[in-house]
Amino acid sequence: MTEEEWEQTREQLAEVNPEIVLYDGLEEAFLGVCRRHTQETVAVYDYYKCIEIRMRDGGTYEEASEFHEFNTMCAWVGECTPAFLVTLDQEPLSQVKAERLRIIARAKEILETKGSQLHNPTQMIRFLIDELENEYACQAT
């Protein structure tokens, strides 16, 4: 969703509920709204997509999940506090995607610190693989 489309969505939602709470930075995870009898309409976000977005700042799935749980989900801002949809079949796929993002972020870190010492693409790829394998071996023990 472009910034312009998001702004239009925000305006439409404000017409439905002028007090609706929307989170900055989680636009990609926005699913829609939840309407319940006698209660305020609230924004609904994809829980696992929120974790993926938080992982882009670095860190593991667990770290991003903990950050999201504590800093977003535990932040009650009244009756219009957004809801988070957790689909039962999505978690394994989300964890794979999250781990993939972590590996890419780590590979970028390695290239930034060691890239100038590597002289050809094959050497660079081999070095990245070795570094990541060493990290996984350490984590497994």
C-alpha cells in the first residue's frame, strides 16, 4: 500500500471511528477492522506480519516477538486499542520467513565488516556460509 493509499484508508477509518488507533510503521500488517456489537470499531493487524516488520530492525524472531508483545500488545490505549489476528496455520511459515530475514541481516553485517577482505564472489559466498554455519553450530550447543 502506498503512502497515499494508506492516508486514504486512515481518512475512511476516521469516518467509521474518529478515535480509532493506528500504529505507525505497521501499515503492511494492517488487515482491516473488527466490529462487535455495542463496542468500538478497532483496527486489526496480522500478528506474525508485525513480528516480521519488527525483525527488519535486526534481532531474532524471539527478540522481535518479545518487543512486539511488550511494547505494542501490552500498551492499552483505551477501548480503541487495536487487535491482533493470530492464525494457527501461519506460525511455522512466519518463523521460517523471520529466520530468513535474520540470516539476510546477518549476512549484510558480515559483508560490512569483512567484505573488503574478500576478493571474489566465490570467496565471499564461502565466507558467508562458513560464518552462518558457525553461528548455527554455536546456537545448537
